Amino acid sequence: MAPLPTIEPVGLAAATLAVTVVLGTLSIITFALRIYVRASIKALALDDYLMAIGLLFFVACCTFTSMDVYSGLGHHDAAFATGFSKSDSYVLTVSAAKWLVFFQITYAWSLPFIKSSICWALLRFTTARRYVYSLWAVMIFSVGITFVGFVAVMVNCTPFAASWDPSLRAPVGTGHCDASGRISQISYVISAISVITDWACAIIPAFVIWGLKMSKNLKITLMFILALGALASISTIVRLPYLQFYNIPTDYYYNVCNIVIWSIVECGVGIIAGSLPSLRPLLKKIPIFGSKKSYAYRSGSNDTPKQIKMQNLVNPGGRSLASCRGGAEESKWERIDDNSSQQYIIMKNTQVDVEYGLSK
């Protein structure tokens, strides 16, 4: 059997392949470190499993994208004909369409699991109704629009394979596809809702973290990491103008490639930004990311004296009382750990009384 024809990725196709490989690799590495850290402290939770499912869909998404760039994604129409026979050109067109459909499905299902993982993790750190309701709304809307989009893609053509193989459609075949542009319309609705949910996943964590009782440096570090999620939100907005090309056949695979590359950025950055906060035990070893104290951070001023002063009180009975007070009367320590959203405040007031006298 002769090997299938391929097109060497250049220009936009090569850039898409590079972004896909880099973000796919970084996502896998970051998530693997996340699982290592969480498992080592026995803190694996639902948000880890949700992110694992999202990563699986994203890896499949990256695989289909990589295969698609060798089938014509990111290339102008002329690339399908130059140097290829008519039959090879047809095979390339069918392959490009098939991998694009599979990309759309896996991308669509990757997003809700990524967002739900981030939202579920945040639910452990807040009980404020305004945040709880908002986070649940993000999860519900994300799953809802994904399901709608998935159904729309699956029923757009009958049989389903007619979505990429024109030989199955009339008049050659007996199949057919919806020509009303419904997919494009649904894409706009889904993208609009995705913009809202993406920005919610980027903004809500900042408010939740800022309200927690932890050191200011730790807050800034975590907010900086989660701010990467804003890049995912920006990618959704950048992608919007390109949705029109779903209905424009000229240079279809070149123009649609812009949608693909920004979709890869959205998912990849989402996984990385959602996993980095869990790497705190590793990142804290780097000076700019954390202090030398593992999980305890002191708030307020340090009132502990460098020297402990002993005060002697002599009473008429010949007995002396030595009083030693160490540290501030109220020292507050804040503990942040992955197992709980509670803030543990340790208040310690230590006083040692030493009483001595002449033996009788």
C-alpha cells in the first residue's frame, strides 16, 4: 500500500505545529509534576481528576492538529494541487477535513474539564456565595455549551463521515450536510459564552486568593500564576474574527488554521495555569517564588524580643518568683495546605513561672 501524501508544514502551518508541540509538551510536564506533588502529600482530589480528563482530550487535540498540518491545514488552496496528482490532492483534502473535525470535537471537550478543575479547586478556598454561585455557573455553562456544540457537529452531516468525505454526499453519494450555516452560528454563540467563562476563570481566582489570610508575597505569586489564565481568555477574543471563515471556501484550511492555533493556546495555557499553583512545594525552593518556610507564613509584626528578660520579685517570705515571657502575647500564623480551605490560626502565649526558696 502506497504511503498517504503529505504536505511539508511551512509558514502558518509550521507555526501551528510548533505551538502545538510546545504547549502539548509543557502541559504534560506541568500536570505530571502536579500529580507528583499532590500524591506525595496525599492530597489528590476531584480537581486533579478533572484536569487529567481535560489533558487527555487536549493531547488528542494536539495529535489531530499535528496530523492535520501535514494534510494541508495552514496551507493555501494551491498547495493541495502543486506537485500532487488529482487523486492525491483529493486524499489530502479529505484527510485535512477529517482531522479538523476530530480536532473540533476533542478541543470542545477539553475546555469544560479544564475550567471545571480550576473552579472546583477554588471552591475549597471560599464559602462566599457570590463566588460559589459564580464558579458553579462557569462549570454548568461550560459543560452545557460543549454538549450543544458536540451534538451540532455530530448531526451536521448524515452519515457522520460525510463531514469530511464529499464522495458520500449527493449527488455522488446518498448522504447530505446542513448548508444553512448553523455550525458557524453555533460557533459564535459558543465563543461568546467561552469568552465570559474564560475571563471568569481568570478574574474570580484573584478575588478569592486576595481574600485569604496569607502573606502578601504568596498572594502576588499565586495571582501572577493564575493571571496566565487571562492569556487563554485573550486567545478566545483573538479567535472570534476568524470564525467567519467556516463559511468561506476560498483558502479554507489556511484561514481556519488561525482558529486552531488560538484554540490550542487557550487549552494549553489553561492546563498550565491551572496546575502551577499546585507546584508550590517545588516552586518555593526558588527564591522568587517562595520563602524557606514550607507552608507557614507569619502575618503582622514580630514582637519576639531577641533576649528574654527575667524579672525577680522578692516577697517577705524569702521566696523569689522569676517570670519569663517569650514571644508576643498573640502571635498569629497562617497555614495554607492543599487538603483544606480552612485557615488555621495558631495563637500561643507562653509564660514560665519558676519559684524557688530556701529549703526548710
